[in-house]
Amino acid sequence: QVPLVESGGGLVQAGGSLRLSCAASGSIFNTNVMGWYRQAPGLQRELVASITSRGGTNYGDSVKGRFTISRDIARNTVDLQMNRLKPEDTAVYYCNARSILDTMRGLVGSWGQGTQVTVSS
């Protein structure tokens, strides 16, 4: 139920960095899990990184060691620092939020509209 707005996407050369930010219009204090997903044309949406209300993190295998997810309760944001970007990281990146109720009911939760990340070689 929390509206999400992503920002920070753009065009970057391979090996470069970008920092994505997801801003929530309401408090994320009670949000169970927040995460970043990505989807390239013709491919399924995949998990990039997630962070729980207690700070636990999970990363997709392809981004481990390169991406870092963090959340700031005071600013109602969740960020994704992306380093050493590769052309295969090119995709639309979506922010996601799941409440405890969403989790209990097996619902996907709220999604942002996405921000494009393009990595050139």
C-alpha cells in the first residue's frame, strides 16, 4: 500500500557506478521487506537485493560483491549502490515493498514504476 518512486537510473559505462533510490510516501518502519528487482526485455523479473526490517540482506548471485542495498527509516528510502556495472546489468530496476500482511497472504506487495539502467561496453 506504500507508493514507491524510483530515481537514479541512467546511462553508464561498464565498470562505472550508479546509486538508485526508492522513496516511499509513507513510513517504511512497518514494512517487512523492501527490495530491488530488475527486468530486461524478454526475461523474467529477478531479485537483485532485499533488506528486512531488521537489516538482514539478500542478494542475487549475479550482483553479490558489487551491489549494496540499504534503508533509511528517517528519510523513508531504500537505496541500491551499484558498483562495477556490467552490460548484463542493463534492465529496468523496480523497487518493491512487502508488509507483514503481504507476506502472510503471499502477496507481492507494492511496486514502483521503475527506472532504466543502461550499461554500455
